[in-house]
Amino acid sequence: MSEIQVRLYKATLLTGVLVSVACMLGNLIVGFPLLINLKWVLLLLLCSISLFYANNWKQRGRWMFALFCFLIFVLLPFAFFDSGGSNNNAIGYIFLVLIGTTYLFEGWRRIFLVTGLILMFMLLHTLEYFYPQLVTVYPSTSQFWDRMFQIPMLLVISFLVILRFGKEYKRVNNKLHEMANLDVLTGLYNRRKFNTAIEEALTGQHGSAWLVLLDLDNFKKVNDLCGHAAGDAVLQQLACFLRGSLGGGQNTVSRWGGDEFAVIYYGDATLLGQKLAAMKADFAAYVAQYNPTTDISYSIAPVDGTMQVDDLLVQVDHLLYAEKQHKHC
């Protein structure tokens, strides 16, 4: 099972416990016979055992399948005949079981359980039609109060279950979105996100923008002298400097690849130059503990909407190369 399925499974078990307790109390208040609570006692017991094994991956699948088989082939038929047949609230519980089955199971288990649920529904109503004496009949007053209690409860529980499922899938989707757009080491945007941002910048919808390409000089010496763990720490600290100096607003700070970084900056070019110079000095002071010759080279090019992305990247790359050559002269 995936992480999200495990979380949803635990939520389903807790729901089963709460439903069992609530229905037993409701039946006592309405005045139904004590025997009618037998099914809820069994459900409470099975959900409690399943919760105990919920973190045991070897046992979890078996108990989960056993629980839903019990719901479909034992609890629902017993509840149907013992609580007034089609006049009771079995339909609501059928839909609740269907929701859980759809989200929690895959493959043949899902097909088996959903098919079994449909066939059981058809069988129960057929038996009620041809053998009405099988159904226990209760006074209309008892049925009225039972519905007044259980139908709102079913609606609330269904809402909460679907809401929980929706939140879990939203959380997973957000996580996947981060994984698709963020660099794992530095936490900055990756090249995929940069490509989207530069296309957007070329449209000019957010105002004038500047493309900054940064590269570390003599970064290999940090790895050679201090190890790759130190090299990772340097890249992470540089990411912090970049995020602090140039992040925010519509700006996009990304790791271009290796020891190269790219920034799309919206704003004044003079202020951008001042920020880069200050960040360069801060980084030089930091990296000196590893290797005093390691430094930053960077180039700046205006994002011209008349240019293609490839042409813009070639331009800023040539400027960066010229900056590096100038340092070595």
C-alpha cells in the first residue's frame, strides 16, 4: 500500500469505530432491541483489531480485506434484514463502503469487493421482495427517529471521509509538484521550472526582467580538498545567499545544473548589480574556510521579448565566459 492509502485506511478504521459507537448509542436511545447492536459490536471489534495491525505491513492487507468482506457479506445483509429492509438506512452504508473500497483497493480485490457489493444489494432486495417475512418490521415511530439520527450521521461521515481523501490527495499532489519543480539538494527551483519561468518572462507580462547566470570558480578544489559533503554544503549555502538576496516576488532562483545557477530578476538593473556584488562578497567570506580561491562569476542580460530562449541563453553564457576569461587575465 502507498503512504496515502495507509493514512486513508487508518482514517476509515477510526470512522468505523465512531460509527459503531454512535449507532449503538442511537439504537439504545430509539429503543431497538439489544440484539440489533450485535453487528455494531462485531464491527467495533474488527476495526479495533485492524487498527492494531495497521502499521504491520504483513498483516495490514489481510485485515483490511477481511474487514471489507465482513462489511459487504456479513454486516450489510444482517443490518438489512434486522433493521427493516429497504425501509432502513442500508443504502447509505452501501455508498460509504463503496467509497472506501474504491480508494483503498486495487486490482482484483477492488473488482471482487465492488462486484460483491453490487450483487449483495441485488440479492437483498430480491429476497425482501419474494420473502418479506425475512425482514424484521419496526413501528413507524422507531423508524422515523432512527432515520432522524442515522441519515444526518451518514451524511456527515461521508462528507468527512471524502474531505479527508481530498486533502490527502491534495497533499500528495503538492508534494509531487515540489518534486517536479525543486532541486533536491538546494531547495531552489530546478531547470524544468526555470524553463517555464523564462518563457513567461519573455512575454513581458510582469515587467522588465533580467537573466543572471552564475557559476562557481574552482569549485572542484572544495570537493578535492574537503570532500563532497563540504561541496554540497557550499552549494546549499550559496542557494541561501541567492534566495535571500534575489528571491521573492516574481523572481525565479534556480539551480541550472552542477555548480551553475540561473536567476530571473524583475526590477532595476542597478539594484540587481548591487545585490549581486554584496552577495558575492558574503559568499567569498563564507567559502574561504574551505578554499580561498573559490569564487562566483556571473553575467547579466536583459530579457528581450524579441529573442528566442535559446538565443538569450547563448548570449548570457557568452557574457559569463567573457567574465571568467577576464578573471584569468
